[in-house]
Amino acid sequence: MKHSTMIAPASHSLTAALSACGLAVMLATAPLAAQAAVPDCHVGAYRLGDGSFVDIGPSVGSKLRWRRFDGTTGALTKGEDGSWNSTRGWTERADGKKVWFSDCAEGEIKFDGAAGKRIPFEVTETSFENAGVKLAARLVMPKGSGKVPVVVLLHGSENTSARDFFSLQRLLPAEGIGVLVFDKRGTGASGGKYTQDFSLLADDAVAAIREARKLAGARAGRVGYQAGSQGGWIAPIAASRTPVDFVIVSFGLAVTVLDEDREAGALDMTRHGFGPDAVAKAQEITDAAAAMAVTGFTKNIAQFDAVRNKYRNEPWYKYLQGNYVNMVLPVPAEQITEKAKELDVGTPWNYDPMPTLRALNTPQLWIQGDEDLAAPYAETRRRLLSLAALGKPVTTALYAGADHGIYEFELAPDGEERLSTRNSDGYNRMMRDYIFNGKLQGSYGKAQIEQPKN
């Protein structure tokens, strides 16, 4: 599952997600090894002859990544003849597409036989401060002088630079929407220490909205947030502290971090064919891990050790991943407190988002995948539908066959690892329409949509 809101996976087994890229992990794990973007003058959005566009973004290593607004994507590797060869999604399987770039100054592309030209945007590099920390940011606006919506992109739990990797900073401006993207504290070019303190990150998001409004000036129309993964806890808090016109939460949750782990552990059991007895036993382990987590992994270690030893030889044990529980499951008891220093990033384990959501009257769109292993959808969707039934302006969309990140996938030969192939059709279009209009019209691929009746 190795992916994020904007930087997506090479593959995506849950274990890989936890060890390789924090944005895919809904929860709050410690920051993971930073990935540096490869600077490349070909990065940008290109308008093709048929009026559509393709985005070229940075990747890790020597590769680039193309994306279309319909959700299709591929990795690009440069060949000896100067062309770039594409592989489908993150499968590393050739898809037959070739890409050619002109000299950088000319800004031209030939994508799968279609010629195109780089789309010019109005780009302002900036920074803003909150709580004594300077945060690096970028405003990307469509060319022109008229009003446009402006969206501030919030982060998941990744520790990589949003300014480097978030592709929506080009995909949305190519559709007429302004975007402010910023490196959260402790990442990229921003100062401060990496944290998962939701309240502090929400204050940073409030400061980002102020910066977006200031820089966009008279061109700012509707202004709001798009938040992926862990940002689903942060964006509603920010919206309760500053007026915004909309909030979009992608693959986020309306339960606590601890509840997320319990749901993920239960899903680990049921998707491998185990019944209620295994679910109950697995949740004894996740509950014991939770009792450690709330103490900073300094207490209740013996109880956790006893429970995992009790079930270590059960046939279901090897499948238990959860979210954070798998990070301590293999660690010897005497090393857990030391290991916990890597997890001590201010995570509010018991934060309940429902009081904030019940009080919030900002229109919200929540987008989930029904195959999400990192952020299981069921209880969150039930809660969101209950809010809508009470008259709250909450729209929900559930994509069939989509994992975390709203990524469709295929199974690797081992039957376990998931190889992401693309974003679901309609996902980007859904966000675009909601940003413009605050409502959805028609169908959006395989999404099951519930909108407020009023």
C-alpha cells in the first residue's frame, strides 16, 4: 500500500505501508525515512491536442510519474534513446506508453503519441509562520484575473515534502482551481519538529488558509481544505477555528486512532477467513497494545507481552497487522520502551473527532474505499451517515474496489501484496466538482454517493 495522498505506492502490502511511506498509514506512526524528489525540469502539467492534460511529477530514484485526471498513472524510466518508457501504475509492468520531452525551455511533450505544451500557472513561493515555526508554501493559480476556488492541501502522516510530491498542486490548477501546498512542520523546507499533534497541525492549517486568502487576494472565490488520511482528523478541527466554504476528507476516519487499530486488526482476521473467535482474540492484543500506547509505551508492557505470548501460535497470529500494533508485535518486551521513542510524536491516541464533527456546519465531502486496509471505512461511514441524518451538510462517497488513497489494485502472485494500478475513475472529478459547487451531480465511476437531502 506504500502510498499517500499525493505520493503513491510502489506496492501496497500493509507491512510495506508501515515501513515505507507514512502517508498511507492513517494512524500515527513515527516519521518514516524521508524520500527526496528528483529535481527535473520536465515536472509540470501539459495540455494535449485533444484538450485533456497529463501531469508529470517527480518520483524517487531517477524516475518520473505521469498522471491523468481520470486516475490513470504510470512510472517513467528514461531509455537510452532519450524517450521515457512507462509501466502501469506501480506494477513495474510495461504498458506500452512512451513519452518524449523537448528541451526544458520549450516545455513540450509527446505523450503516447499525442503532442502537448506545458500549462503556464501563476506560481508564488512563500512562507508563513505559526507558533514560532516558519512553514514553506507555494500558491499555484490558474492564469487569469477572474475569481477561482482555492483549496489548501493538508497532509497525512507522511514526513516527505508536500511541495515536492503532491500532484494535486498541478492537477487542480489545470482544472481552474487555485492550490496552496505547504510542507508541514518538520518536513521538506519547513522548520520545527515533526509532530502528529492534531491541534497544533490544525492551527498550522488555519495559518495556511490565511496565507492562501492573502496571496490570492481578489481572485479567491470559495476557499477550503482537501485533506488525505490523517488529515481527516485535522481538517475538521481547523474548519472549526476558521471559516471555510468546504472540507474534503479523502480516506480519513471519524473514529479514534485506537479504534482505527482495532478495526484494522479485525479486518485482518475476516479477510483471511477467520471468524468471530479469532477477531476477539486479536482484539485482546490490540487492546493490550492500546493500553501501552496511552502511556507512551512505558507501562502495561508485561500485560501486552503475556497476551501476545498466549496467542503466538494461533493460525491467525501471523496475519495481525492493525496499524501501529504490528510495529510493537515483534519487539521483545525489554526493548519496547526504547522502540517507543520512535513513536513518540505527540499522537493523541484517544482523540474523539465526533464532538467536533457534530458541532461543525461546514459542508464536507468524505471519500472512502471499501477495500481500505489502513483506514477501514465501515464505522466511519455509519457515523457520517448519522450526522447527515441529523441535518449536517455531510456528503459521503464510497468507492468499490479501492484501497487507501482511493487506489485500485491487483494482487501479486503471493495473493497478499497489493499492487496499485490507478486512482478510481471519477475520484479527481468528484473533488473538482465539490470544490466548485459544494455538491455532486451525476455519477463518478464506481462511487456510492449519499448527499444531504436539503
